Amino acid sequence: MSFELSLKGRARIFGDDVNTDYIISSRRKRDAKDEQEMTRFLFEDIDPAIAASLKPEDIIVAGKNFGCGSAMEVAVTVPRAAGIRAIVAKSFARTFYRNAINNGLLPVIADTHGIKEGEPIEITVTQASTFVVLGDGRIPAQGVPAELVSIFIEGGLVSYLAKHRGFAAIG
């Protein structure tokens, strides 16, 4: 299977150990009926004004251990509802990484040290490599397996399975 995936956006910078309650507070699950309504509360405990400044296609850029904490799926589905399609981080909590793939949010592991707030960023994933493009430079990233890219392209695991009726098309 040959593929090339390219996502372009604006970098939105966060630090290390951004836990799921910082992404969307668990107290907000009772304040809103759905993920779209909850987007106004994204990252409110880090910066109350950030949700209003997020734009579709922004790319979250973070340090290590992004998505640590609880396994609540809304920490992935609410950013997706806000139009976020990818997160680049030095590392991810395992459960968050799995939830991201399952819900159509692309997690990319790379050294994010030199990326600045608001700068244009592009994530390129091919069969042979994954990298983050900043201006004229490239940051190598951990390869995203073709199987996970296939699930991402379909919008998540449920959409993938509904279209392909199983995993036979992967690979």
C-alpha cells in the first residue's frame, strides 16, 4: 500500500505532561450535551482564552507525555470537533495515543523543541517516512504505520470498520 498524507496548519504550543483534564476538564462533561458544545472549554485550565483562538486545522504541538491522566475519550473527540486533526508531541500517554487513532486524530511523535507558537507547520507521512516541515527545515518523526494512517484517513476506527467491514483492507 502506497500513500502520502500531508496536513498543514498553525502550531499551537503546549508543554509537558498535558493531562486529559487539561485538554477538557471532566467537570465539563455534565455542562454540555455534545463534543461540539464542549469545544469552548478546550484547554481552559491552561489558558481560558485559548479555545476561542483555536481554528480548524490548527496543529497541537507539545512536549512529553501528552494526554496523560484518565482514559476519557472526550479528550480526543472534543479537539477533533474543534477541527484539530493532528498533535505533534515528544511522547504520548499510551491510552491517549490509542484513543486518538480510534477517533481520527493523528498523533505524531517528534522532537518539538524548536517549533514556535503560531508558525506554519506541515506533517508529511509516507510509507517510507514521517516528518514535520517548518519553513525550509524538516524534523524527522517516528514513522506512523500504514495501518494507523488507513484508520486516520477514514476518520477513525468505527468509520474504517464500517467502510471496510473489518481489517482485511489494511496492509
